[in-house]
Amino acid sequence: MTQSPLDPAALKPAPRAAATVFITGTVAIDALGFALIIPVLPTLLMELTGGGVGEAARWGGLATFVFALMQFVFSPIIGGLSDRFGRRPVLLLSLTALMIDFLLMGLAHALVVFFIARLLSGVFAATHSTANAYIADISTPEQRARPSLRRRRWPGSTPSMAGSWCRNRSNLTAVVLSPGRGQTPSPR
């Protein structure tokens, strides 16, 4: 018996397509977790430290370093957890923890709380290796050997796209932070 074109089972998307959308969304949220704070970081740090732009820049550099270090350290650990407990549960738990971490970061009233939140954000955003493993799991052997934009390069390109998006908005932040100088940042 063949399925008619109007059969609802025939209209369902393939599980691989849904998994690819899930993975791409996860990587995009991880990338945005890093990129969205960049435009507001100087103002937030000046508020938390009570200092000027120079002091905020020093603390901002340290916050960025802590985030990247935690991703570097915890990426293999989260990858191992995903091998043991499954990719989807680890990714969902990581997204839930990131949500709680973003709330903590938004409610930070002290520099210590902000740094704890950035540290946790780096830990739970270290899911790129798990996302790549998930894409490999749902790909057939023929698809793994043939990279395509949809299956292999898209999750890896998401941080680049998010970085470009935020870089274009950081020019606006520079104007907002120095309104009395009369200078606008040069376009890139």
C-alpha cells in the first residue's frame, strides 16, 4: 500500500531535518550568549565597578578570557558527558543552565556575581563538540564524507555570523559611550 500525497505521515519532516534545526538553534544560542553581552559590557562593568572606561575595559578583557577558558576546559568534559548520557539530554540541560545563568548575569549586583555568571556561561556554552557529534550521529556515512552547508558547515559558521552581527552593532555602542567627543567610529 502506498501513501497518498495528502497523508499526514507523508507530510512530516524527516527526523534528521528537525535534529539539524535543533542543533543549529543550540549553537546559535551558545554563540549569542557570548556575542550579545559585548555591546553592553562596558556600561555594565562601569556600573558594577564604579570606575571609568579604562577599568571597565580591563575587567571586560578578564571576563572574556574567563568565558573562553571555561569553554576550552569544559568542551571535552561536556563531550564525554554527551557520549555517556546522550547528546540531546546534555544539550537541553546545557541550554537550561544557560538560561538560568543569563538571568543571574542580568541580576548581577556585584562584580563577583557577574564573574561567577560569566564562568558558568562559559562552562555551559561549551557544546560545539557535542553539536558536531550530534550532526555526525544523524548523518549517513555518505553524508559524513561529503560536507555541505546544511549539514556540516552551518553549526560551525553560526559563531562567525553572530560575531559579525555584534561587531556591526558595537559601532553604535561606541557612539553611545562617548557622546560628547563628536567623533563617530570608522566603518569597517
